[in-house]
Amino acid sequence: MHLNNRYNQGDGNENQHIPREISLTAIMKEFELEQATNFKNLDKVLITSTEVNRPGLQLVGYLEHFGKDRIQIIGNMETSYLATLTPEERYARLDAFFKAGFPCIVVARKLEVFQEMIDVAHKYNIPVLRTDRTTSRFLSALISYLNVKLGPMGTWHGGLVEVYGEGILILGESGVGKSETALELVKRGHRLVADDLVEITKVSEKTLVGEAPEIIRHFIEIRGVGILDVRRLYGVGAVKNKENIDLVIRLENWNKEKNYERLGLVEEYETILELKVPRLTIPVRPGRNLAIIVEVAAMNHRQKKMGYNAAEIMKERVIQRINENKGLEDEN
């Protein structure tokens, strides 16, 4: 389902450095923020940084290393400090702060917005918003939201399915059977996230989240049949919009000259957006039921995360048996 050159990246290739931004209007809608100023066209104020700042030293005039692309948050502590100043001092401090420039400022707890702040906000055309959430709750929620919306992102040629609660990214060359495997998994009760193209976002230093481009969401392409709407065919329970990526399964045509891992003692990893994700390489040949193999791989990966590794247990048993036999030989 190759829509255009942007998404036709080949086998497993990411589309590097995709610029990301979100409008201030979208953030206001998400967090139900109210405006203390009277600005229009806030959809033209674009947020590009996942970082958020609580001004401390900036309010006393220290503006070195100040991130001008960050949303600023004022809480109880900052408001209490500003209340100790005279109106003239407050205006001077806020004027120097707003002059440095930033996208907007949010006042938490629905605290009082000083008139001096509104005056300098209009002077420098910087929106002042308010929320009834506590500072810490709003700060953590906003950072999580921005990490999802603005985190590093790339596109991969493959499929993404949820199998027993595990997000499985299926990669491989065109025609190797990725879509057919995903469809069989859906028939077996699992959920499709994306087929053919997966947009992957790094939302933290440990977590990757994948989803389908909106234009092909819930669709799957089967050669010889065409485009299928999985949501319509199998119901809303058969699809999911987003899923963490826990395991990568790379399908490749069987190569009799290649030695494939048979015990599972050697760990392989796929590097995605600078994060290493556990990977299995599954050879494809006629007669292999790939859907069952993916199911077993998902369950086995889940067991490993819970601390049980069947390959390691078997290895320990073999070593124990060898030691026992060696002991018997020494006695004889």
C-alpha cells in the first residue's frame, strides 16, 4: 500500500528527522486551559519542544541558558514570590522575563494572574493561560503529552500487532508474508495496529510507541485480494490505534546456508530511534505457521520479562547433568 515517496522507504528504513509541532490551541483543548489574556489565532502558536520550564532564577533576572522554545509554568511558589514585590518591581521583573520570549505561560491552581503579568503579556504578545490542576500534576501530564506528540519519530516498513498484550513489530522484505501473518493473528483474536507502514515515536528513554498513518489506519493489504478494512470485517475489538513496541520479529526467506538460532541463548536487538528492542529472526518456508510462531514468541518474551527463561533453564539442566556424569566417572 505505497501511498507516496514519503512512506515508501523500503525494508525497515526510518524516515529520519521528521519535524514535529503542535498548536497551542490543541494543548488548550487537551488540558481545558482558559485564557487570561485576550489573544486570537492561538492555533498559529506552535510548540516544538518536549521540555517544560518552571521559572525560578529567570524571575530574578538570570536568563543565561534560558530555553525560549519551552512552555513556562507558574505555580504557588512563583506566585508567592511575585506577591512580595511592589507593583513597580513586579512589572520590571516580569518585563525582563517576557522580553526573553517563549511560546506561552500557564498559571497552575487557578491562582491570581497579576495585572502586571497581563500588561507585559500584551506588550510582548505572549498568551497567559490558567489551569485548575496542581503544578506538579499539570507538569507531569503536560510532559507526557508532549513526549507523545513531539518525541523523535520515524516510519518503518512493516506491521504492528498486539499479541497477548505484547506489541510485536513485524519487519521483512516486501512479499515475505508480513500482512498475511498479521491477518491470521487478527483472526486468532489479536489486534492490528498498523499494516505496511508504522509510525514510531520515542516517548521516553525506554519506550517506543507505534501507530499507523491516519490515512491507512485499520486497513490491511493482501496480495490478490486487495485492501481490507479490518475494523469493519472483524469489529472494533480487532484493532488498536497505538501500542508499545516490545519485540521485533524479522521475517526472511529461508536460507539453507545460514545458521539460525535454535536455542534462544543468543540475544538479538533491533535499534530503533537509538533504543535497542529485542529481536527474533524467523525464517519463512512453505508449511510454517507464522501466526502460531508469533504467538509463542510473544508469550515467551513475556515470560522472560517476568524472570523465566526456558533456554537458560535447559542450559542449567544440561550443565548439571554433565557435572553429575563427570562425578560418576571420577568415582569409578
